[in-house]
Amino acid sequence: MTSTTDIFSIAGKRAIVTGASRGIGRAIALAYAEAGAHVLITARSEEGLKETAALGAEFNGTIDILAADLLAPESAEAAILGAAETLGGIDILVNNAADDHDSPIEKTDLAVFQRVVDLNLQSCWVMTKAASPYLKDGGGKVINVASVLGLVGMRDDSAYIAAKHGLVGLTKAVALEWARKNVQVNALAPGFVETAMLPQLGQEGVADYIRRQVPAGRWSQPEEYAGPAIFLASSASDYMTGQVLVTDGGLTAQ
């Protein structure tokens, strides 16, 4: 009988985590390294990546860095190749790199829309495709960090919402394609998180609004996504694919 410890173990696994210079990506990368995984982290900010790696320097696993601008498809592909070369393969792909732009649709330039979609959706498609030979070599995991805004709508955020809805659809489509290849593809859908993408928390009106709207009465911290990310990367989720794991303090249960 397999022990609970073994079911959730990712020790020795090889993972690439995008957008890991801060926020949720950093929290996931550190959790993986602490659990004994070998992690390659990527983002545009090399300085931020170095900070993440330094925070995990004493963990059982390892953290390597690769600065890359995933807006460019060739850079996204190169990041996968670099991870496979550095780690000796890829078992886990966490597509977390993201950006937002809040504005009404009539005030959103096409170039802005395209940039948001390219990073939040296109880069995930490119990296998943590029990683397919490695993930299918003995089974693997893809974790797309979506958002509750990939499930519901909100005013003045059409580019981000379109991209995150697309990412949820991509998750389901690839999960079906790879279901018999022993590769599980799932998504995490955070709610309000205290990261650089939510700078308005310093405004008391915004903070009060979140407290009122979220049944848990608060926003979340990046570290609260470490557990769900380990679950989705481990054998505990081997019969779960094409699903969205919502972690939003009850926001979408209303």
C-alpha cells in the first residue's frame, strides 16, 4: 500500500516554473525545491530569479535560473529546451507567467490586448507544445495558473479575462489529447492574491471591497498556492485531468 507521504512526494522530479521571480511563481518554485524537486525558474527579471534561488539555497532540491521574455515564442521554446538540458528532462511544467491591464475595452489598445493574450495564453500554448516530448516520456504534469477571471467576468479587464478563459479552455483541450499518454493537465484558479498584480490593496476602499466580497473575509498570500501546486504535481492527482482547482476563499461559490 502506498503511503500518504509517497503519494504527495515530488522528490527528484524535474520542474520548470515560469514567472518565478515573484509572487505565486516564486512560492511554487520554493515549495517544489523544499520538497526535493529540481527546479528551473524563468522570468524576465534575472535579479528577481536570483532572489528566488537564494531563498531556496538550503532546500533539499535545487533551483536553476534562466532569464527569458516569454512574449516571444522563440524564447518560450528556448526556455523549455534549456530546462530539459539543465534538468535532464521535464516532469512538471507550471505555466504561471502573467500580466494584467485594467481598462474599459474602448480605452484598450489592440497592442495592449495582444501583449496580455500573448503572455497569459500564447506562451502557455507554446511551452506546453515544446514540452510535450519530455512530458510524455514516462508521464508528466502541466499546471496552468489561470484565475477566477477565467471562469467569470468582471468590468474593465477584457484582455486579461479573455486570455484566462482561453487558458482554461487550453487546459481542457490538451488534457483530453494527452489523457491516455499518462500526462495530466490541470489549472489553478486563484482569487484575490497579494502580489504585484494587485497593487490597489493599499487603497482602503479596495481592501474593504475584497473583504466584503470574499466569504473568507480576506485576500490570499502567494504561499497559499504551494499546497495545491504540489498536489497537482504529485501522483495524488494522477486521476485528475482537465480540471480547474479554484482557490478563492469561496468567492465563486456565491
